[in-house]
Amino acid sequence: MLKELQCSIFRGGTSKGVFIKEEELPENKEERDQILLRIMGSPDERQIDGLGGAVSTTSKVAIISKESENDWDVNYTFAQVQIDKPFVSYAGNCGNISSAVGVFALENKMVGITSPITTVRVYNTNTKKMIHEHIPTPNGEITYEGDFAISGVPGTGSKIELEFLNPEGSFTGKLLPTGQTKDVLSIEGFGDIAVSIVDAANPLVYIKAEDIGFTGTESASDIDAKPENLELLEKIRGEAAVKMGLINVWQEGATVTPGVPKMTIIASAQDYTTDSGKEIAASDYNLSMRMMSMQKAHKTIALTGALCTAAACAIPGTIPNEVLGNENVKNEIVLGHSDGTISVAMKYKNEDGKIKIESVSSHRTARKIMTGTVYYKG
């Protein structure tokens, strides 16, 4: 017997997901997770029997409700649905999906529209952090038209500003989860490697590209083409998760905490060609980064990863700070990824030698793709 619920599909930044009002789902977590797996078509590497797109950036769900008691507008829970495993992860947030949450709230009349900009105050339940989304609403109307382009998405759209407030310790409660700007991890079959673990908007683990024989200009397909690359990067990510106290042995990483910390490779700015063939000059950006997502190379960049990296640049002694150069740290950092660049602004202050990140922000586009009924097996 088929069951049904109402949902929408939105593209948010360089991700796409299913958006559902919380009232459509049961309160019981196990029941809810089973429904999410069924509507996305998991576990199946093709997700052929559901709405999932068979890659991590399109196997995402946003669960949203109107807030009536607190000083914000909507509550938003992010769910990463595993593609080939019967597992739903609520660890961390997706910044790209976040960029469509405010628009979904406006479309569903959870928030009143003002002109020319409507600010939607979003509380992310995964990180217990606030996001202010500044959405163009000329003449009091939602618009998806605009001239703003982002790398990894064809065409242009309306420019949405996402401001992540007090992003420190979004997952661990601390900007530096281990208390150190750098740690040395012992990696099975490889040896020792220096890493930085930083938690702002989402926790990331950073390594220098040169330390694993990379240049930092590799494409996502280059990284994925060699199984030994994926194995080494997952070992490092897993050992970082052990260091953070999330798991007991690195092998548990892919099943217990597959989404965090996010593995990130850092290098200095260099000329390179994107996966789509665009030439990027070293002068176009400040720092190179390549991210992993669910044990595969990210085709573009996780927005929360870009935000965390900007914050990490402001912390003397971290790998991003050292590669960038402390003297080059500004309130705006441009990052180069495998399909282009992204600009991140931040507000921070130095309190007696301790860096305090007040906010990090960037711009995305978002678009409603469909609204309707999804049917799933009961």
C-alpha cells in the first residue's frame, strides 16, 4: 500500500533537496527516518525508486516548521540521507540547502514579506545556531530572477545573503575541538600527518595538499579516480573523528559519523582549470581548497565548509592560516574549489589573543523546482 505526503523540491546553492513541513512527518525518529529513506529511494546506489539523485549533494532533506514562541521565524532540521545504506544523518548542517529554507518559508506563508528585502530568521536544530537569510522581495514578491551567478550552477538567479551568527562550536561546542590549532595524527599505512580541526558552521579537518602528494588543483574526478586517495583521506578523517571523541576507531567513521568532520585539502592559490573547463588565475582567489563529501570528492564546495575555512584563516597557527599567511587575512576571503570560486565575509575580533568569530556570510541562489505529492511504500 502506498502512502503519501506533501513536499517541495528546491535547489539551494549547489545542492538539491526535498523540503517537507515538519507536520507532515511523525514525531518518532525511527518512523520518520524510514519515511525519508523510502521517499529518497535508499538504500540503493541509484536511488531509482525515490526522489534522490544518487550523489550526496542531491540526497538531502530539509524539515521546516513555523516558530511561534521564540525570537526567530522558522525551525529547520537538515537530514543527509545515505545513498547505499539505510542511514539518515543529522550531524551538522548543509549551508547550500539552508539557502532555500527562507524562500520555502516565504512560499508557504510562514513569514510575512517586506519590500525590497525580507529577512528570515532561521534556527538550525542540528547546530543550534541562527542563520539570517536576506532574500530579495521587490514589490513584496518572491523572485527567482536575477543576475547573480555561483560556480557549479548554470545560469543566474536572485542573490540571497546568508549570515551565520556566532558559528563557533556548531557541532562540538568549541571553535577548536581539540583545544589545539594543530594536531599530529598517526595514519595506518601512511605515517604521521599534521591536521587542524576547526568547528565553525560545521567541523572540518584540514591537511596541506603537499603532505599527501597533492598539488591542491586536483579536480573532483581526479581525486575519485584513485581508490587509494579515497582510502587515505577517509583514514585521516576517521582519525580526526577519533581525536574529537566521536568514534573509537577510524573504521567507524563511514558508518557512525559519515558527514563530520568534513575532510578538506588546503593549498596556496595557483592557476588551474575547473572541472567545467573554466580557467582560474591565482590572482582570482586567496586560498585553494578541495573538500570531501560522504567519502567522495565534492564536485564544488559545501557552503558551511567555505564558511568554516574563512573562520580558520583568522586563527593563527591553523593550516589555512599558515598557507594563506597571517598577513593576508582580511574580512573577505575568496576560496578556489574544483568548479570555481566563492567569496566569504566574516566578522571577528581578537580578545586578549583569543579569536572570536561573530559571523560568517556568503551569497547563494535558490530556486523552487516543484511542489506536490510524493508516494512511498508504507
